[in-house]
Amino acid sequence: MKIGPKYKIARRLGSPIFEKTQSPKYALSLSRKEKNAKGRMKPKSEFGKQLIEKQKARFTYGISEKQFSKYVKGSLSSNEPGQKLFQTLESRLDNVLYRAGMAKTRAQGRQIASHGHSMVNGKRVTIPSILLGEGDVVSIRGGSEGSPLFSEVSERMLAITVPPWVTVDTAKKEAKIVGNPNYVTNEHTFDLGAVIEFYSRS
């Protein structure tokens, strides 16, 4: 999915939703913008706030509006729709590759998956959006280990803090799903409760 100018989008949404905007340079830019705009910005409506949260979540995972809407609507029948939505978003193969340190970013995770560099349970896959579940094992295809994409993968897998629902084996360059992602509002830049409310309007 083509996203567009990331700094511009992140400033508009007021959140460092992309990896490249999670830097002191971006924080300084955002601080200047907020200072210059102070007193001139109109208060956003509840709908406007929910729209921003939806966009923050969607751009964080790099998902098209059509795909994101499908995920949300699929979660609305759950007793905990926000939790269900989060589990779906986090369980995508491209996100798991990122969470495990096999990819630098989710965008690179999509590239790795779509080019067939990754395997799930020993089988080569080319669909970044495939959803993984407990017990699934993700690994780098043997023939792809020499790719520049993985030049620093061992160091990255050792240094990264993986979520509790994933375990990694750096020597084998693989990750295993050992539980379900748990959504905690304050730990993320987006509010999935507001996202659910946004889609529940229609």
C-alpha cells in the first residue's frame, strides 16, 4: 500500500506512527508545529477525534482502508471488539516478522513476505496478510538468508524486545506464536476503542 509523505501524515495526525518519525528530529518538528498552532486550532468534534484514531491505527500497520474496514467489521460481533481487532492486526505475518526482529519495519515485513523470503510452519508463503495463531512458527527461508534484507537480522533479533506472545530463536532465525496479543490502551499511539466507535456509527 502506497502511504505517501510520512512526516506530513504523522504531523497531521499528531503522532509518530511511522518508524522514521520516531526520532528526536520529528519530535522537535511536532513541538514547533504545536507551538505555532497554539490558540488557532479549533476543537475537534468527537467524530473528528475518532477519525484521527482510525487513521493512526491504519497507518501504523500500513493497511488499506478496505482491508482495515474488513478487520473492524469482523471484530464488531466480539464481546471485546477492540481486543479482537488488535489480535487480528498483530497476528498478520508482516507484523510478526517485525515484532520478532526479522524485519526492520512492518513495510519491510510485507516486502519479505510478498517476495517469498519467509516460511510458516516450514512452508514458503507470499501473503503478508496471512493471520497466524498460537503454535505457528515463522522462519526465514534458507535460500534467502544471504539476502541484504537479513544482513543484520541476528543482531536485531538479539536486541529487540519481543511481546510476550512471541518467542524467538536467534540461532534458527525463527519465531513462534505462544499466546494471543493483549491490547492495553496506554501502550499504543492509537485508541482502538475510538476506532470501534467510529465504525459503529454506520
